[in-house]
Amino acid sequence: MDYVLTPGRYVGLVEEEDDFDFNERFTHLRAEFEGQLKEEEKLNKLILENLDKVTLI
């Protein structure tokens, strides 16, 4: 006998309205990522400046 473990076959699947706007989501994520890249650049510069202040004994 062939058994299938896919729940949808036995109980059905709920059909949901998809209100996902790809362009809006992508634009938001891209802007967030670009902001994080700028923050990374600022923090890397700050780290390097602080490392220059450390004196080795």
C-alpha cells in the first residue's frame, strides 16, 4: 500500500489571499540593507581608529 504523509491530501489546504507586494517589500529591504552597509563602514572606521590608539607593550 502507498502511504502519503502530505497533510493537504487528507485535510485540505486553506486558501489565503496573498496581499504581498514584492516591489514595496524589496524596496524596503534594499533601503534597510544600504543603511546597514553605511553603518558597517562607519563602525569599521571607528574600530580602526581605536586600534591605532592601542599601544603594544
